[in-house]
Amino acid sequence: MNPLTKWKLQQALSLALLPVEYIKDFYRFIRYGKGSPLAPKERRLFFDIILTAHTVEKGLSLAQPRPFFGKANIQLLHEMVMDYPKNEADFSIQMSMHAIHEYLRFHTERKLTDPWIEKVAHFQELWNEKFLRDKVGAGFSLRDISTVFESIADRRFSYLEFIRSRFSSRSYLPEVIPLKEVELIVRAAQQAPSQCNRQSPNLHLYQDEAKIRELLAIQGGTSGFSNEVRNLFVVTSEITAWSASSSRNQDYIDGSLFAMNLLLALHARGLAACPLNIAFRNSKERRLRRCGGIPDSERLLMLISFGRPNPSVKFAAPSPRPPLSEVLFVHSA
């Protein structure tokens, strides 16, 4: 058997095994996914609380936060926190407490009064009582970004400091970034590692305001700042670069490495950016591909809004990180 024929047979066998591998993936997701009743309640709530608390942070980081926003999410957050099976304040609870603290401070400083604010303050008291805390609010305050871009321009950061300084920004000046500048950024992003140097990621750029509105309306997660976006990327990865069962998820990995490099390249150029998820069903993904003129052979990974930072916005969502003890697991010899 010649090498080419043998290679084709191996490809066919791998393709035939693909349904088996997806069934195994499906089982693991059903067993351990956040929506599964089989997964531990504490871990499910841990991530649900973080996600819901972050909606409060995001609302506060907009150029003009709407007074009394997020009532349904805050009510939901309260119910989840009170249902949390632990009695000590771990990372998710601390993040929630600080988000609510900032929410109350936002309204207090602007002398905005409403029975709803009194209700939120009562939530805070109940949380303090449940988790035996005397004070809420230390630590995860809104991130002061007023000097970040100045430091980047003046090259005052070490590389590690530069990486730690990156944040998601949802407010931009109404300016289209010149194509030559975009090309410099994309060339830097291309230095991301790629499995066997396949180079499967592609990047679709949109700078037409009407088209951006359409795409963001389909994405559905930019309420409060979509009208400020004048520059938008869609990051994709070509499915054709991968063969069958063993590499069924590699298109996500290659494209995500590229996207992270892209975000750092934007930051290095002094541009604000925010990755936007594509966490929706195939029918919605088809709508976005058709709207953006993206081939079916490309896997949609994320959108990234970007632009010149709005100098009137001084703070970003803190988006705190958990302690290393919850992330780093050292396996000794």
C-alpha cells in the first residue's frame, strides 16, 4: 500500500470514529456541565454567581450607566447567594459582595433614591449575616484605567505588567481605525502558536456602521454600548484545516490563541477592545455568518469590538481573578 492510499484510509477511519467521540463529549457535558443536575450544586452556583455578578460590573463600567439597572439580575443574584451551600465567603461570594457594594455606591454618590436601592441594601445586610462579614466592599473596586494607555505609550510597563494591565473596554471614540494600523495589529496577532503551524484562524473586519449594528444585534450582548462601536472583528477558524475525531476541538484552540494575541496587540497599540462571545445555537450562528458574509466552512469563535479609548471613561469592570490556590494545582514528583 503506498503512503498516500494509507493516509487516505487513516483519514476515513478517523472520520468514521467522529460520532463516537462526540457522543463521549456529550456524555461528559451532561455529567459535568453547569446546567446538569448531576454536577455538584456548589460548583454550579459558584460559576452562576460569578457570571451574574459580572453583569453588574459591566453595567457600572459603561460610559453612562443607567440608574437602577439590572433589577432582574440582582434579584437572581440574591437568590443564588442565599441558596449557596457554603457559609464562608469564597471568591464568587466576595465578587458578588463587591459588585453590590459598587452598585450601591454608584447610586449613593449621585443621590439617586428609590425603594429598589433600599431593597438592594437589605440584600447586602442578609449576605453579611449569612457569611459572617462585618464589612463589604474592600478589594474589588472598579479598576482605575486613567493611566494605563499613557503608560503603554510611554513604554513604562514591563511585559508582565503590560499583560496584567489589559482589560475589556466597552466605550470608544467614534473613529474608524485606518486599515494600515489594523494590518500592523493583525500581523502581530499572527505570531500566535498554531498546531503544526496550520494557521487556521481568519479575521473578518467590519467598519460600516450599519453592518456593525446588524452583527451586534444578532450577537445580543452589547446593550448600552453598541452605538459606540465603529470597528468590529469576527474571529473564525477554518474547519477544513482539521481532520476528524482526534482534532475535533482544535479549531477552537487555534483560533482562541490567535484571538488572545490579537487582544494583546490591540492593547499594545493603545486601543481599547472587548471580546464578545458567540455562545448560541447553530441557527443563530448561521444568521451571523450570512449577515457577515462568512463561509460555512469557518467556525465562529468570537467578536471583538475595538477603537480609540473614550477619555471620559476612567474606570473598567474589576473582573477579579480567583486566588492562585483555586487555579494552580502543583503535582509534585
